[in-house]
Amino acid sequence: MIANSITTNYVVAFNHLFLHSKNHFKMSGGFAESVQSKAQEVAKEDIDRVKILFNDAAKSRSYLYPIKGIFYFFTHRALWKPLLSRLAPTLGLSVGVVASMFFLTYVPQFAILVFVNGPLAVFTTSLLILNESSMIISAISKNFLLHDAILDTFDGTLVSRNEAGIVSEGRQLKSSGDSIQRLGKVLKSPFDRFSPKALVRYIMYLPLNFIPVVGTVIFIILQGRSRGNSVHDRYFQLKRWSSAEKSKWLAQHTGPYAAFGTVATVLEMIPVASILFSFTNTVGAALWAADIETKENAMAKTTAPNLRAAADKTE
């Protein structure tokens, strides 16, 4: 009797445990399926967002403007003057920074990247150092050597595109001469100086380079997005847009500005020639602004008129 009772109790307990485990498994399975479903939903949303960004960039053709800037710069000799006036010191800075970075940092950075990138570390380390050098050169030159020259290049390009009216909002213009000779006294202080946030953001994203190839590409794209957000600072200033209007415009055109910034970043990573491309990218940004202003760019057909109306109300 006792044995039968014990056996019966074990059977009941086993059945209860089995049923509890089965129900728990079903619940766990349901939870896993729910998580998987949610993950797929989020992934789909992200993919759709990326598609929209690429579509916006393709429509605006913003990625072509850095290339257009190169051709426009070389076919308009007047735009050479600001660069030529700063050529010697900036070339010296570029050569010095790139040579020093390769000499002092290549081996330690290669020693780290070789563990995660393998043989590709030779390539990814060089790319990383070029990006770091570009960051240093840009920070020093644009704050101390090229600030006024880049401003003249942007404004001069707008004048050459018959946009003297908007340039006159930020500086005096002479009645005669070429596009650079017509530039007079600056009335508004243009362009933000190097921001500590840019340095912090750069350092935060630096570890992405530990991911073979893909990480480096993502790093460049993120830098390009940051770079793109500042290419039209002077244009926004000349248009007298508020911070809210600028933020709204940039938010609605994230894809085009990220595309421009990425191409511009890659060009400015080229050793020694990075300074030249800083000027041609400035020309490209001004050409883009001129096309938006004359509504020859797809971006101007939607947001620009609304923002302009809002700006007029605040004036």
C-alpha cells in the first residue's frame, strides 16, 4: 500500500512537472516568437528608412556636387585666388601632419587592428590614419589658415552663379571685377569654428574601425553625415534662417546631406590633396546652394518655399 501510494505520488508529481515544463516551454516559445517578430518589424522599419534616405539622395543628386565642384573650380580661374594665397602654409601643414601620423601611429594602430582585421589591417590602418590626419588638418587649417579663404570661395562661387543678391545679405559687394574681386567687407561672421562635439563624436565612433572593412566604411559614412550637416552653414546664414528652420531642413534632407558629406570626406582623406579638395568641396556646396536657390534642385520643390515663407514671417 505504502509503495503504491509513493508510486502514485511520484507519477502525479512527474505529470505535474511535465505539464508545467510544457506550458513554460510554450510560454518561452511564444516570448521568443514575439521577440523575433518585433526584431523583424524594427529591421523592416530601418531598411525602409535607409531606402528613403537613399532615394532622397538619388533625387537630389547631392553626391555629384563634390565632383561638380572640382570641374567648376578648375574652369573658373578667379576661384583659385583664395587657395593660392594660402597654398604654401597649408601644403606644409598637410605633408607634416600625414608624415607624422604615419611615422608615429601606424605601428601601434596596426598592432591593434591586425587582431580583428587580419591581413586587411594594412589597408584599414592606412585608411584610419588618413582619416585621422584629415581631421587634424581640417581642424587646424579651417580655424587658423583657411577660414577667410574658404568663405571667399563659397561667396565667390555664388556670385559667379549670379547669386550676388543673396551674398549681399552677408557682405559688401563691389560693382566690378571678377567673382572674387567683387567681394568686399564681411558683414556677418560666417561658419562655426571647430566644435568640441565634433571631436567627441569622432572619438566615440573610432572603435568602429575594429570591425573589418565594414566598420571602416560605417565610420566614414558617419563622419560624412556630420560633415554634410555643416556644408551649408553659410548659405543658411545668408538666408537668415533660424536654428529651428535649419534643423527642420536638415532633418527632412538627411540623405542628401549625408551623401554629399560622405563623398566630400573621402576626397579630403587623400594625402596632400586634401586641402585642394576642401576648396573644391566648398565650391560644390555653393553650386548646390545656387541650384536650391534657383529651384533647379529637387530639394527646393518641397521644403524650401515653406521655410522661406516661415522666415519671411519672422523678419
